[in-house]
Amino acid sequence: MSRHGFTITSVSRRMVLASLVFCVVALAYSTASAQDPYYSRPPAVGGVAVDAAGLLSNATVDNTGRLARVMQESLAPVPADLAQATPMRKISLRKLEEAVAALVRDGKPLSDEMRYLAGLQEIHYVFVDPDHHDIILAGPGEGWKVSKSGAVVGMETGRPVMLLDDLLVALRTARSAMHEVISCSIDPQPEGLVRYQEYMQSRPAANPRQRMADLEQALGPQKITITVVPDTSHFARVMVAADYRMKRLGMALDRSPVAGLPSYLQMTKGRASNLLPRWWLEPRFESVQRSPDGLAWELQGASVKAMSEADFFSAAGRRQETVKADPTAQRWADLFTEKYDKLAVADPVFGQLRNCMQLSIVSALIVKEDLTGKAGHSLPTLLDPTDVEIEKLPAPKEVATVASMLKIRRGWVISASGGVSLNSYALIKDVKQSPALAAMRDQATGGEPANWWWN
């Protein structure tokens, strides 16, 4: 496992095939559980299904549509005061915890307002209120609806809303994330790489379709690895799903949902080589600021960055890190980063990934700066997994290798690994002071709120 949360493969010999490029990718996505404690979902999410053994596969259009219908039917009407968009929706973690604890104590299900964090879509500010023993999260919010893919998104912007379930995972794993980076990766197994090399050293079938089938069989199933967060959590599902979607777009297996983002294969312009592009996703912020007393924090310009590095397969099936980058793969990663805000709306899983990353970074901030200690409240209910359980979904374990091809002049292009790396603590090391934040905190914490959220 590398510092980026996934392994890197290498290849030692050039393999050139006239007229065809074969794209071999690990197609991974995860699904919702059919045993949801609050409502029942069809066995598919985001266009892919998972079986009881953890093997992922494509879902049918019917299952995807059925998911959206079931999700929509399960939603209660959004209260009028929550439906309206606002640039500053505030959430009291202490009040939220009290409201959740009351429902759990009475054996009642959580409300939609709680599950979707009052429609919060981004966290711009974190305020500590020692007088009322509270931590307040603030940022844009709006009412919610179900998208065609079954994601819960804002009524006006179409951006995914944050989920209580993801917040619980982020809070409960924040201390573990101090010592190990939150990550997911999809990697070929060593025995598959050996079989792949043996196949390439033989006389591959002349028929392109047969060759694709042989490649898929040689590489075999690829392993999905998730660190720190539970592999049965929605949080983990989002990381795997975003990695999957990024690969699909890069290798021309899916058409880009936003203008101006061609596939990596299109960008090679018929000059592909044996370079094996691999991309991973990391969080980024323009800046993190704090008030002089450390009771107010601002996270500016939250987004996600695509990273790239060239890979090669080794003949022995071992994985080695290289430093030589594929310029075209890097340009595609840069373009993906540039288009990320639009992608986060067009394909909600990218917006969900950004939300999960923000929640982890805020949770890391709470731990690193001891904000619960400064607030005088330890959030026992939210942090205790026996008080409020997170949703448990089938854990993705393996995914079959799938090959595709594109006519160009020459060369092989194989994408066999990638992932998501979330070093939540690294982003809060370089912090600037902002005296203006103290006044904002005073305004936000002027009195004890009657409800756990307010505008």
C-alpha cells in the first residue's frame, strides 16, 4: 500500500498492437442494502449491483429506476422553512445529538431532516460555543429531492446533501485517521498479473473480441481495499463508486456528463503507448482559517483534485512505484479537476465524495483542536456506535476485470488500479489567522437555539 492509499503496478516490456487500444479496467461500485432500517431499497445503486459475496456487477436500468422511485416514495414532504435555499444553514451538534437520542430512546426512526442534515450541502464554518456547550456547523443548505440515480440532492442546485450517516462515520473514525489515511483502492491481484504476462508472451488471439475476453480472464477479479472507515458503510461505498466512475470516464467506457471533458483515450490522439495511467482523488481547499482564540474556523474553496502517475506491469506480478508521469494522463487529471464542480452535480457520486471528504476534515479538526473539550460537550451519543448505528451495506470485495477497445494507430492502454486518498489531517496543518471570524462566531452563537438547525 502506497502513501496514496493504493498500490502501483509496473510493466517491463513494450506491447504494441496495430489499430486497437484495449482498455482494461476494474469496474467497481457498491449498492444499498435491501435491509435498510428505515426503508427498503432495490438491490442496486448508481447503476451497479453487489451480491452477498461482495462481487460487484452492472445493474439493470430497471433496478436503477426502481431505486429512485422507492427513495422518492420514502421521503416525507420537506418542511417549508427547510425547503428554501440559504447561504448559511446552521446545525447545532449538541441539539442534534439530543434530538437523535430522544428518538432512539423512544424506538422511533430518525426523521428525514436528521438523516439529510437539514439539507446542508457544504460546511464553510465551524463555530465553538462554550457558553452553550456546543459546536455549530454552518454552510449553504436547501430542500431536497431524489435524483434519477437515487441520490438525495438539493431542489434548486442538484448538489447532493450531506448525510448524518456519513457524519457519524467521519466522527467515529477521526482518531484512527490520525494514524492511517482513509482510502479505497482497486488493484489487480499478483496472480492475475502473472497470468497476464504469460498470456502476452504467448500468441494472443488475432480476433479482437477474443483477445479482450482472454485479457479479462487472465487478469481475473480485482481486489477492493478500504481502510479506516467500515467497508459496509455508505461512506466507503461513495469512495469506491467515485473511483469507479472516474475510471469509466477516463477510459471512454462512459460518456462524460459535462461538456469539455473528453476521455483520456481521446486525448491520446492515436499515440498511445504501454503507459498504464492510474488516477486517484484527493480533497483540496483554497485555505483554512481560524480566529485568534481558536473558536471559529473557516474552510474556503472545498473541492476534489484528481492526481495521476504512470504505471507499468512487472513481469513477476509485483507492484512498484514509479516517478515517471504520463503527460497526457496528467492533463486529463487536471481537466477532471477543473470540471469537478460541474461533475458533482451531473453525477451525484462526485458531490457525495466531496461531502464525505469535508465531513472527515471537519471531524479531524474537532479532534486535533479538541473542540469538544473547548465546547465542554463530548458528543457521547453521536460517537457511540451502540447508541446510533450506521447503515450497513454489503461490502464490495472484488470486481471482475472488463476490457474495452478503441481504434487508434497503435498501442495498449490498461488502467488497472486507482483509488481515493483522504488525508484529513494534512489539510488542517497550514492554517491562517482571521480576526474577522470572531465576530462571525459571536453572531452565530448569540443565543441558545430552540431547534437543532436554523437559518
